[in-house]
Amino acid sequence: MDKSLSETQSVCLKQTQMPGSAALFTDFLYRFERVSGFYHHPPDVAKIAEVARGIQLPPPRRAALVAALRAQNASGGDATAENLNLLAGPDTVVVATGQQVGLFGGPVFALYKALTAIELAKSLCAAGQPAVAVFWMATEDHDLAEIDHTWLLDAKGKAVRVQGAATHHEGEPVGALAIEDTALPALRAHLDGLPYADEAVALAAENYPDRVSFRDGFRGLLNHLVRDDGLIFLDPMDPAIRRLAAPLFEQALDEDDDLNRLLLERCAALEDAGYHTQVRVTDETSLLFRFDDDRRIAMKRVPNGYEQAGRLFSTDDLRQEVASQPQRFSPNVLLRPVTQDFLLPTVAYIAGPAEIAYLAQAEVLYERLLGRMPLVLPRLSLTVLDSRAHRLLNRYALAAADCFQAESDLRAQIATQLVPAAVDKQLKASEALIEKALADAHRPLLSFDPTLGQALDNSSKKMRYQFAKIRSKAAAESLRRDSRAAGDAACLANLIYPERNPQERLFSVMSFLARYGDGFVDSVREAVRPACLDHQILTL
């Protein structure tokens, strides 16, 4: 594929301008003093040296970790092998990130996470701090519906859902599942006609052969896209990784009462501060799942132990089982990042908005179980525009942020730009005259009889409403007469806010590879600035 693209343009939006941004996330980014009690460090790359000094990974654990990762990354290439050698060194730190192993790479922000971690690790190495990037694949998750499909921006500019298929039993981890239908024909059909469709489909076919697992397909595709960067992949289902995590699981069992109390207190503190809690915690919440007949089943805390699917276990029973069969246990969503950073010498974690929110809860586990927490930084947040979209924004005097709304609302906003200049000028002039007349009448009426002033206020509201209705009808008629405008609105909505989601959270990377080739990855890499907390609009 072509490695070069034309000159790119980039502008930034505050995350507060993005739809659905939670207050906890935006305060973490821009008003850290409000949330400082919920996190160890502000999102400031200047803090990395300080965080690195607090990392102490015992040499035997580091050696066992590197051995396990060498086995997992045997086909990763020379750059990955070199980074594994670097990780074996006592002073090397990790920039970690991760994601579910979605079909065809899942939403494109998985690539953005990987590139953010890679570029930060490179900058640390350049500054004299040995560092490598590690990608934690969420292979333990058991919700197939979250990963068995992908969304594409097809050759006609429409959002389409492509569905894969796999046989799955309730509670079964999805990472190792064989994909029985990889949906390659549908991928090919929807991308056909785009400049690099053949290369993109060939890449997908290479990494998603018949009955490949979700884990291996995801890893192969992402590794190809960053093949020269030495990204290290970590599969937590590996028994060797489970053995390394066993001491943490035992500690979590031993201190379960205190940990549950701390989590409940943290949830209450977040809610008292006006924030939401990303993960629900109750008195029954256990930090561990237990595998039973290959199914990952939640345990519940009960008096004197735990209950799982009707069976009762004492804490001692589970502790002995963790010691002898650690592969039978898995952390819940709040213990997972702590497990990651128990295993890895993590100096920074590259996270999405939801992760940053639940890390405010997990912070109490970090403090109690590790006594440290990595620096948390937001992943690259990006909307990609093509030249046509850029032209349309200019044509209709829109900002990209205007497109984060329903298509019907966007059409209405575009319609206001289509009213003939003479009509628009007269409407504005008439509106100004009406406002002046109402104001002139209001003062004497109010002095003469306050009730008449109030009556005029009520009538004024109706008059303004009717005038606005006329203006809206004029815009709608202008839109009806401009046959291309509705299509332009659909184009912008489908590209920027498809299915009422930010583009990065819906479309697969395949949509962009088919349009821009491998040059897309290079352009995204250039947009990575770990110190930037904002959302970027990138025009290619």
C-alpha cells in the first residue's frame, strides 16, 4: 500500500465538546483539582520520571514475565524481539494499553491506543528511560456480542454492520473462539470501489483465515499495522501469566472484606462529589471470577466465603485452589488493571474515557494491593475527515463539532445556510423591527397597568414563536429546493457521527485502510501527542 499521503490538517476540540463526555472524565483532563482525591497522578507526562522511580518489579517476576511474553510473541518480528530483550533489563518500564479483540480489529480507537503507547515509549527511550509498549488483549471477556461484528464506512459513504459468527457457550471466554464465518465476502463487497480496497481485503484475509480465533486475527492485523514498532502483545489467558498473577489473587482473597469496604466507600465518595460510578459494586461483589467447565462465572461474597452457581467455597478453599490451579481464576473489571500493573513495570496506562472513569474506583485497590499506580493518560482521540467533508463544512459554514448531532438536526442547521440572501436579510430586518416595536410598547403599558405589560409579554412569546416557525419553514423550503444538500448532510453525519457515535468508536480500521492505504497509519502516528488531552479533527 502507498506509504505517503498529501499534507494533512488538524484542529483540536476540547473533550467537553464531544457528545456523551462524562464530567468525571473531563474534570480529570481539565480540572484535576476537582478529582485529585480519586487518582494518584494528574494526566501530565512530566510526572513520568517520578512514577518510574516508584516501580520495583522483583527480578524473578520480570524474568518469568519476559519468558512468557517471548512465547506469546514468537511470531512478532525482529522489533518485538528487540523490545523483549529491552524489557528484560532491570530499569525498563512499560507503557501499557489494551482492548477487546474485536472482528477486523474492532473500532479504530484500538489502533489509536496502540500508537499512543508506542509513541510515548519511543519518546521515553529517546529521553534516556528504557521503555516498551505492551498491549493487553482482553481475551478473558465472555460477551461475544461485543466483538463478533464490525462497522464499515462503505464505498457509498454509508455505515454498515458486518457480522461474523462463532459457536459460544454462556460464560465462555471469547478470545480463543474459532470464527466460523469471518464475513470476508461482506467486507469485500462493502469496500469494493475504494482506492485501496484490494489491499485492505487481502490484509484482512491474511489475518482472518478460516476458523482463526478472535485473539489471533486481532493480534495479526494490529501487529501488521505497527510491525516495525515492536509492540508486545499480552494474552492474560496464558497459564504462565496466571501463575505470575496468583500471589495478587491470593492477597485479594485474604483482604476481600477490607477491599470491598474501600470500594463501597469510594463509590459513595464519587456519587457525593456529583460523579457517576462506572462499575456497580455491592456487598456481594467479588474481585475474582472462577472458571468452571471452561465457563468464566462470577462469584458472590456471602458470609464465611463465596457462592458460585449454587456451590459454596470458603476463603481457604479458594486460596488453596489459586495456589495450585491459578488458571481457574480471572480478575473482575476493577482488579484487572491492578493485575496488569502487578505483572508489568507499568509507568503509564493509555486509557479511553470509560477506563479513566472506572480507574477512579480501582485507585483504592491500587493503593492497598500495590502501593502505587501508573500515570493515566488519555488515548489519541481522533475524527478523520476526507477532502469532501472538509469542503462541505466550509460550504455550509459548519464546524466539525456541529456534526455531533442527529442527522435530522444537522439537516436543519444546513438548511438555515440555504435561505436566499435577500430573504434572510429581510427576515432579520423584520425581526429587528418587531423586537423594537414590542420593546417600545412594553414600557408605557407596564407603567399604565402591569397586567397589560404581562399580557404583552405573553403575546410577544407567541409572536416570536410564530416568526421562528416562518424562518424554519423558509429554511426547510430552501433545503427542499437544493437537492444535493440533504445528501451532503447524510455524508457528514455518516462520516463524523455514524449511528450517533463518534467515528472512532464505531468504524473498523479497514474503512480507512481501504481509502488511504498504509499511509493512514503514518498520518495517525503523526497526530499522536501524548501531552495533548483534546480531541483532534484530522483532514486527510
